[in-house]
Amino acid sequence: MKLPTLSARTFTQYMPILQWGRTYDRDQATSDLVAAVIVTIMLIPQSLAYALLAGLPAEMGLYASIAPLFAYAIFGTSRALAVGPVAVVSLMTAAAIGNLGLTDPMEIAVAAGTLAFISGAFLLVMGLFRLGFVANFLSHPVIAGFITASGILIATSQLKHIFGIPAGGHNLIETIESLILNQDKANVITMAIGLTVTGFLFWVRKGLKPLLISTGMKPRMADIAAKAGPVAAVAVTILVTWAFGLHDKGVKIVGEVPMGLPPITMPSLNGTLWGQLLLPAILISIIGFVESVSVAQTLAAKKRQRIVPDQELIGLGASNIGSALTGGYPVTGGFARSVVNFDAGAETPAAGAYTAVGIGIAALLLTPLLYFLPIATLAATIIVAVLSLVDLSILSKAWGYSRVDFAAVAATIFLTLSLGVEVGVSAGVLISIGLHLYKTSRPHVAEIGLVPGTQHFRNILRHEVETKPHLITLRVDESLYFANARFLEDYVLKRVTCDEPITDVVLNCPAVNEIDMSALETLEELNKRLSEMGIKLHMSEVKGPVTDRLKRSHFLDELSGQLFLSQYQAWVALSPTPGPEVAKESAQADAA
């Protein structure tokens, strides 16, 4: 009788739709449908644009916006996250496939689907094994730097479409150089369309809604109309291009977009291709997961909801696998799209499923209307969308707060802009890990003394405190492990090498949550060397779990000094005339 119950819990755990679906009602459905209409209007031009950014046929953007939304509605935990093509992942996809040297459109499409499948499988495995913590290796400064640099790269790469210039490049320097060298090939009509649409879309973002409200339109309707700005730009430029035959005058258009629902596709089984795409897929997965979870957590907090990061891995993994099997490419949760979904009143992930239906209808019925859509219009859509990602103020913020974080942000931005996306994100991962190792390899160690009239101890460099010439107390503000144990040993030995009559050293450990084997061996060596110098080593305020671990070794038996329950106990016990309360506290030390 227990097996069905266990199975039901398992299904509920991995399929959150079984939780919120039980209480789904008409009011929620109404809110989700309204949100879906608004997001669908926004997503159609974005999907087309991001597919072109990825170097793929426009229809693949629509395909990547259908099955992933259904998959996330089943497996995802965020009530507002909108999954689909996004700018940064599209750029990384373009870089990954560009390195393959493929020219056949069919092979490129298969490679994109394979990339999505590998990414989905990687995310799924991470979710099943609860490895969401891996994303923590990317620090926020590095992520901010990478996204800012990617936004600049993306916007710059679209200028060739705005001006009608046959330019290219894998990094900022190459792109700008190519634009300058080919500036004489600019198409005036294309430039007029691109600049006009770009200016219009920037104005729509902030100016259209207040204007509509001032004319008497209700705020909700004005908001929907403002979100439809890109669709209006698409419709008008299609009509103008068709009416005046601008495609015959050098204006590049989307051309034929296949009509119909996404086809069933399979990833390539070529081992060489998988080997070439494995690292890019892992990087896309991690960046996409970090971006998605950050957005989901921010929106969930506003409604006092919560998401489950490990389950988000499963939801995003299923979404990418769904995209791979239906003619799409890698996807993740988009910031702007999710915010619109949230603001529009989405109550459950069903809003995403309704959006998928809307995109499906567009793919089934509206694609013939996109034939005369200028590429410049889509480029303008991308530029306006990605410039919101660019936040150069992170440099000044990091400089004012931490020089180390500033170096990480600046290095990530510089490497991404100068060497390309894959190098930038790879460097970002290494910089994040390097930053952690650097910061923790030199832990903050403070020499502390007694605050007069209290039992509190503070840094002797910051406060007026009492000290004793024979006693040194060092507060260690970091867990001890292989990277920082030697630093602590050198610090202690350097401190005791002086003319003072030092007889005792106390390591105050309230912030030490872990002592690994390397650190244990270093402590044993430190204890031995201090003993040879006639100095006893003591420890105070060691946490219970750490004490339990130490008891499994011979360290406490060989410790030349004592293990004190509190620092004040150590202070009194190691004074020339210890007080009577020491004996009582000493009996409690083993229970720390």
C-alpha cells in the first residue's frame, strides 16, 4: 500500500502541475489567458529576431517557442517565468554553430537541435542529481559583466542589418572594423527603415502608454497596446516593403517562412558533432539556468512564492529537449518576457501553455504574411531588447565596493568583447572559481582582546581592548580547507616570532564551519611547531559538528593546550590567576 503513495509523491515532486493544477479555477484561467495574449504579441517578433541572431531560419524561433512552453508548464515551478529564445543564448548558439564551419542550412538546423538536446540532457541530469549549486560557481559580478558585454556585442552585430552592410565578425573589434570597411555599401532605404523602427521602438517603451492614457484609454488596454508596439512596426514595414517593392531596391527581407506546426526532429547521433558541441552546451546550460533562476526568484519573491532550483533544472531541461525534438534550438527563461508575463497577471505556468497555443496559431496561419518583413525591422527589435541588458554602472559599483569584484567584471567584459562569447563565458567561470579560491585562501584573521567591563572580544586594531603580553588570541573568520590552511599557519608562526614572552595561542573559531583533512594536518603541524617553541595551542568556540569531526582524529588528544567552550573562559583560564567559574565552564567544553 505504500508504493502507490510513494509513487504519487514522486510524480508530484517532479511534475509541479499536479500540485497547482488541482486548485486551478476560472479566475486563474482568465488571468493566464490575458497574460498569454500580451506575451504572444511580444514573443512573435522576438522569436523571429532571435532565430536570425542565432544564425538560423526565422521559423526556428517560432518552433522554439511552442513545445518548450508546454514542457515548462508541466515541470517548472515558477508561476511567471516565460521560456523561449533569448538574446544571450541565441548569441552563444550562433558562436557554437559558427565554430563548426557548416554551410548547409539543413546541417546547421540539425546542429542547433542537437545543441538544444545536449543542453537539455545536461540540465535534466543536474536536476535529477540535485546539482543546482553548480551555478553558484558563477559569481554575480561575472554574470553581470558577461550579460553586459553580450548585450553590447549583440547590438553591434545587428548594425549591419540596420545599415544594410554586408559585415561580420566574432568579437567587437572585428565587427566594428568590418562595419567601417564596408560603410560605402550601406543601403539608404534599409537605413531609413532600421533607424526609424529603432527610434519608434525606443519611444514605444516609455512614451506610448502615457500618451494613450492621456487620450482616455484605460491603463490595462494602454499597456497591451504598448506591448504590441513591435507587432505594429512589423506590420507597417511589411506593408511598406510590399507596396513599394523595396525588396527589389536592396532591402533584405525574411522571405518564405514555412507554414505549419513544428516538425518532429531528431538530434544528430554523430559522435564528433557531440564532442564539438558538448562544452558550448554546458556553458549555455549554466548561463541559461543562472539567468532563468534569477528572474524566477525575483518575480516569485514579489508574491511570496518560492521556486525550487533543482526542479527548475528539470523544467528547463525538459524545455530544451522539447525544443530539440520540434525543430527548435536552446531556450531559457527570458527576463523581459517574464516581467511582462508577471505584470500582465499570470497566475500559473498555464499562461505559458496558452502562449504556446498562440504561437502555434501564428506558425500555422500567419507565416505567409512575414515574407516581406525587412531584416532591419527584426534587427531593431533585437537592439532595443538587448540594450536593456547593458549595465555599465556595474563597473562603478564594483569599483566602489570591491577592487577584486571590479577586476572580475572588467576582465569578463573585456574578454567577451575582444575574444568572443565562448571565451568570455569560459573565462567568467574560471574567474568566479578563482575569485572564490583567492578570497578564501587569505582568510580574515583578527587578533582580538577583551572589551573592558564585558565578556566580549573585538579586533585590537578597531577597539580599545585589554590584552595580555603572554597570550595571543586570533579569531579565524573562514572555514579552514586546503587552500587557506597554510596561510593560517604562516600567520600564526609569524605573529609568535617576536620578543614578547608568549606562552599561549588561542584560535577563536566561531566562524569555522568546516576543517578538511589538509587543514587538520596543518593544525597538527602548527601544534607541533608551537610546542617546540614552548607555546601551547588552544582553541575556543569550536562548533559542535567541527568538534565531532576533530574527535575522529588524534588531534584533540595531541593538542598541547585546551578546547574552551567560550573565548572568555579561555581568557580567564589562561590568566595568571584564573577565576573559580573556569572549572564549571571547563566541564561543559566537551559538549560544544
